[in-house]
Amino acid sequence: MENTNLHFKTNYAASNKIEPFYKGGKVQISKDEKFIFCTCGSRVNILEISTGKIVHSIEQDDQEDITSFALSYDDEILVTASRALLLKQWDWKQAQCTRSWRAIHTIPIASMTFDPTSTLLATGGCDGTIKLWDIIKQYCTHNLKGSSGVVHLVHFHPDMSLLQLFSSSADCGIRLWDLRSSLCLCVLQSHFSAVTSLAFTASGDTMVSSGRDKICTVWDLKTRTATRTVPVYEAVEGVALLPDDQDLSQIGVQNHDLHFITAGSKGVLRVWEASTSRCVYTQTLPSATPAAGKEGGEPHDGDDPRSLTYLLTMGASHRVAAVTAEHNITLYQLPALSTQQQFVGYNDEILDVKFLGKNDSHIVVATNSCQLKVFELLTNSCQILYGHADTVLSLDVFKKGLLFASCAKDKSVRVWRMDGDSGQVVCVAQGSSHANSVGCITFSRMKESFLVSGSQDCTVKVWDLPDNITTTTGDLVGLSARVTEKAHDKDINSVAVSPNDKLLASGSQDRMAKLWSLGAPGAPGAPGAGPALLGVFRGHKRGVWAVCFSPVDQVLASSSADGTAKLWSLQDYSCLKTFEGHDASVLKIVFVSRGTQLLTSGSDGLVKLWTIKTNECVKTLDAHQDKVWGLHASRQDHKMVTGSSDSTITIWDDVTEVEQAEEQAKQEDQILKQQELSNLLHEKKYLKALGLAISLDQPHTVLTVIRAIRQSEDSRDLLERTLLKLRLDQKESLLRYCAVWNTNARSCLDAQAVLQVLLTHLAPEELLQYQGARGHLEGLIPYTERHMQRIGRLLQSSMFIDYMWQKMRVTGSSSIMGPDEEMDTSAVKDSTPLFVIDKETHGGSEHNLKEDDDEEEDDDDDLEDEELADEESVTKKAPANGRQVTNGTSNGGHHAGSEESSDDEGDNDGEEKDDKEAAEEEEEQNLSTKTTKGVTLHPRVQILTS
């Protein structure tokens, strides 16, 4: 049962690309028949035959075009020649250049080949010389002169014991060179035009040559004479000998005499019997367009785009490969020469692309040509459809996926049907009544009952389809337009039919989109009246390129050359939303995610995914270098395909669920690792915890582990042992983290502790080898200097406090000690703190305590002045729970000096003594009030004097 929950898409990923891999030039097949080597500008592309994908690409560093290449017979060595007059030897499986050297030729190399032993390489230059190179010993062995003009063909004799080389140049002769003497043994004269290819029998006694003079010549190499001249009536580009050990009766071979295949300007393969000079088999191809040739159906030489340029044999698999002028490579299977695979080397500009087949297994592509190309996505094999006489502009596929329509500049529309089992496509219907190019076409949505086309003649036509359109097997069905309506004032770029087949939308260069009602065939008044205009959508500032109905809502989407896409209401024709984001024209627009999201493609080469509810661009996909004309979503809504003017077709997969599953798995893994980290810290397994935290790439977690280590017993040694056991990459990460921690005063001590271990035990050379070590160390210096300055200021402040403490003790000792006593400067050993905060006192703050301390100092100064003025012995009174401490006693607050004075003056007036003691008690109360607000002084502090 289908999941009814709606999930927005967030991303697409390119799963397959069909790119240009051959733009003309030499083609060679590997000896194991698994790869095709072909030139494409400055690259040699290696195509895997089984998948149709490019597996390797050899590219010149200097970006110079490759003029020729050769693959050794053992498939190990690839040598390329470029316009820079350089020869390069490649390990093509690793795409690495192993050697390069100057070609010695004065102008570029035109042809090259290896000998059967893969040790000698022959190069034919445009300067008329031939050079042979020993690939093993890496030197030039021969320099053969005598050819006139460009040497466009070189070929070794298959029997290397003879050491013979064949070559051909602009003089149309075939030269035979003896490599022992470096002399030309003879010139085989038979052709009057360029010799294009040579083919040898297994014994090496017979050779067949082909040329553009429309003849093939059979040579006896023992006598070096021509034994038969076979007129083939076409310019031949390739010739291949058929094996004599196979039953090839299906292609007309009835005996074991010499037979060969020719490929040339007519674009067909033909089999010839050498002994009788007659053609025994001619390949049949789909009918060519009327414009392709004369009225009699015989095309001019070279006019047919299907003309063949190369012919290659694949003996192990009994196949033949042919290369066309349109850069297509076709593989034919013997003995029937049936088409097995076809690869398109260059697609030119992609104008439209649609999914095709029951499970979207194929795509149909309209390129800048009159042919349609149907690609099988699994193998990239292509089926080329002929029918239109001019460039195909637009495509549309019926919802079941087996029926599609095309329209072209030849003013016609065609309907095609694919066989669901074999995948073969045939044309089943054709219609032509437009007065100008047909630029857009669309099918009905509910049933294969009609199609609608829009043209540059500003009209819209509705074509009825016969009921048996999906089953007919006879001749082409002629289509006639049921109604024609002048819809716009300029070219019509797009037409779309609503999901219920009742409405039609059209978009035009006149900057408007229009909504029409469609009458069903046979409905009263509908056929005669034609489409009725319901409304006009105005708002775009430039031409409308595409229109599309929503599959679920009554809205219409449009895209325009003004760089915007708009949503329109079908009720009042007003603009509901505008999507801005493209920098150029928006060429295509489609609904996805059940009508809740949009896909747009533009001239800027970008594809954008939009969420309609939020007006937000969710994702921008950049895989093309030019205008993206083609955009289509699969029926299952899990894929899309794009085609661009850069000749690239990209298949995209919806990876939203995959990414969400990966993100969820990542989060679960993070949770498990976090739990594991907590367990390791609890068990004090710091080394494993630190390694796990670094692997998670979480600096804060690593800092937590470092702090846990530093808070343990014997922290310094433990930290040192732990850090030194880390791997090199973990130390690199730790150094990077330290550079960050050091910027914060809260974590700088931890960073400095780690740095101390690293700098102490690691050599500077080893540290500098760490990735980004120089930058990290440079970043550590300024913050470390700042931290040192801060600590220096703190140290100065602490020294000042220590100095004040010492001064206070020295000053107080003179007033309480005798002349023979020494001051006790030892540290306070009492466990009682110097300052104890009284928690029961409320309202005591640091500010109040500071003010009280200041008042206490002032009172002490006043008290000292009064005592000195009276010239009497002073008894220091320090507040301590309302008591006076005098030389370790509490006998009324007098120290030793005052006791001696009282003994000598025992007869003093008692009243004077009472007054003095009353004054001291009052002063003591004042000091106690000012200095005991929430603070109780240590007994040793109470003896301090001012």
C-alpha cells in the first residue's frame, strides 16, 4: 500500500550522465573487446562496451588537440600525438603519463600504429615522413622518406618476421617498406583517390585495399600485384575480411572464397565476394527521409548523415563495429549483422528529453537534428529514429509511458509507439497541416484520445487519435486536425492539457498565458466551435516559455524569459505566487511531490527545487554549462532527467530519504559515542576517552576530558602519559583545538598544559610536519603573551598584599615586645583562618567590609596619636569578641610596661585611673562596632598595631 504521508524533497543527486565522448577522428577497440578508444578534442575517452559509460579519460596537459593515437596489441600501452608535436606514452588504466618525447616531425602526426609485438611504433606525419620508434629502448629506429604529402595510413605486415610496413599518402599509392634496409620495395598502384583502409588475411599472403574512388582492390603480396578490382559504387571508408570458418549464409556467403565487408558513403554495410566482384548482401536500414536523397531514393555521396567513416572487426565475439559521420558507434553481431548496441558519441544541443517505458527504463531525446534518440538507461545503448525531415523541437509522453509524440520544424507531428518487451520503437501516426514550425506538443491525460500542438504560425491545433493507436501494426495513420484556433499574436512556446482533459493552457512570446476550454470529440457544438477562451494570465514582462497544470490544485504554473516562475489561480486568473532566483530565462517548469513543489530549469544552466508553501528555493542543482532546455520528472516521482545545450543528459535520483536516513544514523551513532565517552570518563579510562572525543571532532568534549585528567591525582604525569600515547593525526587535532582554547581565559590554562607536554616531548621538526602547525603556533603567540601579562599583573598585586602583611607585623612587634625579644616571623600554624566570615551576620558585603576596614585604620591612627600625646604606656586594643588581648593575657587590657608603672605609682589618684579606663572602654566599643561586622579576626591578627 502506498504511503500516504507527504514528504518534501530536499535534494537530488546525479546518478547517470550521457556525455559527448567522440567528436570525430580515430576509433580503436581493445584486443579483449571490452573498451572502445576514441578521440574527443584534447582527450582520448575509453568507453566500456558493457555499460556504455566512460571509465577513463586521457587528457593532454597542454590542452592541445590530439591528432592521432595508437593502442598496443597487448592493450597495455597507449601513445598519443598532439598538435604540439609531442608523443606521450600512457598507462591508460591509471590515466598517468609515463613518458613524453618530441616527435621529430616538423608538422603534426596524421597516423600511427603498433606492430603485433607491441615493441615498434610507426608514425606518419603531415610532412611526408614515417618514423619508427622502439618503445622498449625508447629511441627512433627508422626515418622513412619518399612519400608525397600527408601520410594518412600506416600498417605493419601481420607477419613480423618479414619486417615490412605499408603506408599510403596523398599520391594514392600504397608503399611497401623493408625495415631491414629502410628502403621502399615497391609502390602498389591501383587507386585514383585516397586509400582509406587495408585488410589482411590470416596468412598474410592477400591484402584488400579500399579507397574513395569507389573501388576495392585485392592484392597478392607474394607477387605484389592486383588480382581483382571490385567496383563498389560508393566511396569506401573501411573494409574488413569475413572469417572463413563460420556459417554466414544469412548474409549471402555460400562458399569459402574470400569475402569482405565494406562501409562507405551510403551508410550501409555490404558483403562482397572477391572472386566474382559481386555484392551478395546489402544491409537494410529504416527508411530515410525524403529530403535525404534524390527522388529515386538514392542519396548523394556524402549527403546521408548515416554515411560510415570507420569499420572495425571484433574477431573474438564475431562482431563488427561501424562509425557514422554523426559520431555514432554501432556494433553488429554476425552472422546476421543484426544491431546489438549503438552508442551516440555526440548529441549536439539537447532540445527536449522525456522518460519512456513502463518503469521509466528509457529516455527519448530531441537533439538539434531530424532524428530522435531513444536511450536505454541501463546500458546507454541508443536507438535512432528516422522520420522527421527537419529539427525536432518538442516531445511529450503519454502517462502509460509507451506512446509519445514529436513535432519538428518540418511542420509535422508524429506519434511513436514502443514495444514493452523488445523496446523497439516505430512510428504509428503522422499529421501535417501547420503553416510554420511546430514548437510544442502535448498529449491528453486521461485517455489516448487527442493531442494538441502549438506552432510559430500562432495557432493551436487539436488532433484526434484513432482508437487502435496503441495496437495498430500496419501503415502510418494519417492525422487530421479537429479544430484550429489562432491563440496568440506571436510564436506559441508551450501547451498543456489539464489532468481532466477539459482545459488547455498556452504560453507565447507575446508575454501572456491563456486558458481554454476543450470540448470532447462528438460533444454538441464542441468540434465546430473549437477551444473557447476562458481567461488570460498577464504579469510576465517577457515571453512565456512553459506552462504546466498542477496535478491536485486549480492552479497553473508558468515560466518566463523575465527570470521568474509564477503560480496562477484558475478561478480569477490572478497571480498567487512569484518565484525569483534564476539569473536568466526560466525555460521549463514541472510539478513534483504531488503538486507541493516545483522544479525549474533556466538559461543559466541551473535546476532549482522550490517549495510552494514557503516560496523557498530548497536546492539548486548545477550540472550543466549551458541552457537547460529539457526537464522531466518520472511518473513514480523519484527521478528526473535534464538535457542541456552542452550536449549532456543527466539522470537525477531523489536522495531525500537516503540523506535523512544517513543523518538519523549519524545522530544515533553520536548518541552512542557520547554515552561511551561518559562511561570511559567515569571509569577514568582517559586515553580511550580522549581518542573517542577527538574522533567525534568535538573540541569542547576534548576539553572536558583534559580537565578531568588535570583534576585527578598526579595530574601532570597522567596528562603527559595520556597525550604521548595519541596517534599522529590525534595530536594534530589536539594542537588545532589548543589554538582555539588559548583564546579564552577560562580554558587557556588547559591549553597551556597540553602545549607544555607537546612542546617538551616533541621535536620542532616533528611539530612543523603537522597539518597547519605553523598557523596554529602563530595564533598561539599573541594570546599567550596576553595571558602572561594578565598573570604578571596578578602576581604584582599578590606581592603588594604580602608586602603589606609583612609591614604590619613588623610595625606591631615594636609596641608589644621587650627590648630583648625577637619577632616571630614564622607562618601562622594555627588552623584557625585569618579571616572568618560570620554567616549569621546579614547584609555584610565586600563593599561594606572594605569601608569598615578603612574606618578601622582611621580610628587606630587617632588612638595612637592620643596615647603618644599623653606619654603613657599604650595598650593596644583589638576587637575580638569584645575582649582585650595583652601579651597572651586578658587582665584588664594593660601590657607589661603599664604594670610596672602602676607598681611604682601605686599612690596615684584612683579617680584619674577610673577616668582613663572608662575612656579606653569607650574607644574599645567604637573599634569593635566598626571592625566586627560579620568578621572574626584570628588571635594572631589581634596583636597587630596601627
